[in-house]
Amino acid sequence: MPLSHPNVTALESEIERWTDRALLAEGRRCCAQADGVIAGGVPIGTDEFSLVAMQAKLGSHERAHQQLRRLGDDACQLAYLLLRYCLNQRFTFWTRTVPPRVLLRTTAPVAPGQPQPPPPSPIAYHDTRVRVSLAAILDGRRGLAAGPPGALPLDALPQRAYEQAALPCKLGGLGITPAAVMCYSQYLACCCLALAHMREHHADKLTSPSAAADDDTPTLRELRDVHAKWARQGGRASDLTLSSLLSDTPSSHELSEGVHEQRQGALRDAIDEDWIRARLRSAGGQWAGHWLAASPRSWFARPRGAHFRMALRSRLTVELHELLPAADAEHVVCGGCGGEVDRYGRHYGHCKNRAGLWGFRHDTVEAAIIRQARTARARATSTRGKGNLFGAPASGPGGYKRADIVAYNYYGPGKHLFLDVAVTASDSPTALKGGSADTTGAAARKRAAVKDAKYINLAARCGGKFKPAVIERQGAFDDAFAGVVKLLTGDGERDPLQADDYCFSTSSRTTYAAADIGLSAVIADAYMVSLLAEHDVHGRPLGGGADSETPSNPSHAARAHASRRENDKLAPLWYECPGLVQA
């Protein structure tokens, strides 16, 4: 049976029952003047009426997309957050209230044989504009793609990268989920919620007291069609039949989980290169997407636009503009080993430590951990200059072993917590041999095992405990490191009245800490790649007299008390001053 649409003319007889008889005798009656009505912003009527209303609404969104794309490279982080949490979410209201068959429908040409193609469906139009805006953010050029839809370049966002960006952050994407993917689960969730409300408050208005899935009503026929398409899309129809859905109120998040997991699996299976598959797994590792939710309300969460864009492109494994070879060169040559540098920055993740930049990245992550530990009221500090905290067992002919961070008396008087920081690459040859392309978090676990073997016994002998603080280049936390963060922060939400940088996207204490540490790791890595690219592509010095020399920097204590200079765009940021814990 074909699906039907609401007929507003049927309301005329209902309105007549409310109208005074004298007025009806005078010929004053309410008649339908259109094929539908708009109630609360939702078009209700024929499919043609709903399409016209949706196209008019989407036309008003175009100006916001053009303004977003004009932000350019300077405000890359803001543009991404606005696209993810605002522009892409605006369409959710209609995917929950308008049937998907209407949103996915295209209108026919005005006249038969007309040369121009029919306009796209509302969902196709919305998803295309979002993809173009994301491509402009990744490209970085101000005002990119401000023309008509047919002239919008998408070179900055290849198809594979777009499919990854369309995944949720916890599965390795950017959280820019297309409406075409979410429309079925969101419509089902909204209808289930509405039916539950009707059963509780307006049961007499239902066709049957239960509104069972097999009832023959236009709404339930529509729901059966949506449920069948949701199941084909990857929904867990074996566990969630339409009857079970109608008796419950599942969220769209719950209904879409199976869809996203199937899309992630298909994307992973389509990748031939092991190192790209390893990067995808790392991007979907534990807390690897939390840094994308960091709000720039804190000075420690405001990276430069160029570095944030590099981090986004690296997450999606898109070529970096900074590593394009010069006009007279076939490829970029590494100034450290003399080998060829790929255009994705992978080489710099496992090449030798050049000019101490691996140490810069390490110190930035260390400072973020200390900062979050102090926020949690732990007496955490760097062990630099603190002497041999492990005692005689740590001493050797060449000096003594030390972990990077100590939280004094964390487990009791004289019982300290020791942490040692490491940033590892999931796409390195060593990690790939360890199975990082097939197992999420394999690279971090292998590095954490090395740390445990080195420090656990030393910490135990002095009455303390040791935990490895290992994070991958894509922002994935090792299990032990995630346990440390949970131990430090505890359960609970941040207080919006006390936290100056409170934001809904990082409202819990654990999420806030993970976002801060993850952002420090990926942005420090992008900063390292940018410096090495400038040296290898353009010959700019790294800071020392030779490529192997470490750039001159103030002492660790001086950096820890440096001023912020927040309004000075030329002033160094927190990851450009390694060791800056607080100002």
C-alpha cells in the first residue's frame, strides 16, 4: 500500500463542529487555502508542500555556510566547532519530525524536457553544503567555495576522508554525521517518544490503546517503512523490532550505533594500506576524539588555526599542504636521515629525534598532565631537578633512572604516584609488526609494557606506585593512562559557576581532562611536523646552528612562570613553550 500524506482538507469538518451555527449560515467557514500547514516549524501536508517549505528553509542556511567558510585558517578551530555543533545539527529538527521519504525526495522539473536537472533533495542539499564547508576548513584558504553548488571544489576532502569524517569521533571520525545516515534512526526515535507521550496523556486519541506495530494507520505504515530501511542500513533489527521500539523510548544515539559501526567496518575493509588502517584504528581508540570537543575558552585550548587544521588532516590521513615539495624538487628529503618524506607527515613520527622536537612534544603532554593533576588537587610536579626519588635501586654507572612526573603522597604519607610520559606512533614499522593495523591500541600497550618493566619495581621499593602515561599521535590513550586520568578526576560533572572555561561538550571532569591532554598531544605533534616541514621544504633553520642542535629555550622553571600574552597573535602559545604548566 502506498504511503499517504496528511490531508489538511480533513480539518475543515472538524473546524465546522467548533464554529457557531449562525456563522456557518452566513457562509463564514474555514477552508484550506494551501496543501499543508507549518506547525512549530514542521511542514505538515502533501509531499510537494513539505518540499517547498524545506527548500525555503535550507536557502536561509546558505548564508551561514558562506560566512563560516570565510573564517579561513585563522579561526579553523572555531569554524570546525560551529560546523559540528551548530550548522550540521540545525537539520536534526527536521530529520526527527519530517518523514525521510519526503526529505530524500527530489522535485521534478517545472516543464517536461527542461534542460536543467531537478533540484536536489533537502537532505542531499544539506549534506553537500556541510561537506563543502568542511572541505573549506581543511583547505584553510579564506573564502574558499563561496560560489554555486556546481562550482564548489572538494579536492581538500577526498571521498575516503569524507567517509571517515562522517563517523562519530569515538569511531575515528570528526562527528560531522550526514543527515542521510541519521534520518531513519532519528525519525524512529522521535516517533517512539511521541507515541509514549500519547499513551500516557492522550490514549483516547490513538486508533488502538496500544498503537501496535501491525495497526493499519498512515503513521504506523510510515514507521514500518522507516524501520525496514533502518534495518537495511545496519540497524540492529534483530534486537530492536518495531514492536519493541514502540513499547520503549530508545534514543537516536542508541538506534544509530549499529549503523555507524557497520559504516566504520566497511571503511576499514576498503583500505589496502596497513598504515592507513592503523591510523584509522588509532583515531577510534580510547578517548582519541575527546580533543575535538575542547572549547577555546581556555588559553590552553587555543591552538593556531594552521596547526589545528594540520591535526584534522592528519586524523583523516589527508595530504598536508606543508609537505608539498618545492617547484624544483620531486619529493621532500628528510634533513635527519636523508630519506623521502611522505606527504602525510608519517615519516616524522618514527624518524630519529631531530633538534629535540620529540622532547618538545613530550614536554607539552607532560605539562598538560601536571596541569590536570593539579586541577584535581594532586601535588603533581615534574621530577626534573628533584634528585633520585627512587633511591639506591635506581642508581647506575651512568646516573639514575627517573620517571617524568611525581604526585607526592598521593596514596598516603611517603607513598607517591609516579608517571612516565611517552607519545608513540601507531603507523610506525614497529607498531605495524605488533598488530596496530588489526588491533586498536596495540602501539600504546606495547610502549606501556616497556615503561612498566622499567619503573614498576623501582616505585614499589620506595613505597609508591608507577603508572605509564602513553598516548598515540592520533590522541588515543593507553588503558593504564585512562585509568590514571579517571583516578585523578573521579566521577562527576564540572561546576559551570566555578569553571571559567566550562563548556557543554566537556562537562564531565574526566572528559575535560582527556580533552586537554589529547589536544596538547595532537597539536604538539602538528607543531613538530610544521617545524620539520619548514626546514625540509624551505630550508628554514630549526633554531640551532645545525639540524641536530636543540633550539635555545628558557629553563623549565622560567617556562612554568611565563606570562600568557593572550591578545598577542605573535606571542608563543602553550605548546610552543614546552613545560608551561600554569601562568
